[in-house]
Amino acid sequence: MLTLGLGVAAAAWAPARLAEGATGAIAGALVGGLTFAALAALPAVAPGGPLWLEALARYPALVAMPLGWLAARALPAAADAGEPVVG
């Protein structure tokens, strides 16, 4: 239980801390947390799945953290109100 708790905390918290803006932080936390929950619940929902899927379900943080980080980095930070947006 401790390992699952630390895994979900890392999968949701780390992408939020690495994001550049509030929108990216929310998206990273949601994607990381939901991916972790889906992979952790996979053996109970669909027993007897493929071997590679069981390996991912055993360590869901290894998939959830990078996906959360990608979601957090994909959304740009909001521009300051006083500066024009160039790009």
C-alpha cells in the first residue's frame, strides 16, 4: 500500500511541479494520476491480459510519470498581461 501511495503521489505531483504554468500543472497532475490509477486497476478489471501489459500494471508509475510530464510540458505558460505574445 505504501508503494502504491508513493507511486500515485509521484505520478501526480512531479509533473505538476515541473510545469511552466497553472494549466500545465493541472493537466500533468490529471494525466499522471489517472494513468496511474488505470494501470494499477488493470489486473482487477481485466485479468489474464498480455504479459507486457501485466508488467506495466506492476509498476504503473514508470508509465504515468512520463505521460504526466509530457502533458504538463505540452501546455505553454500563460503570457504576462503587460508583455505582447510573440511567436
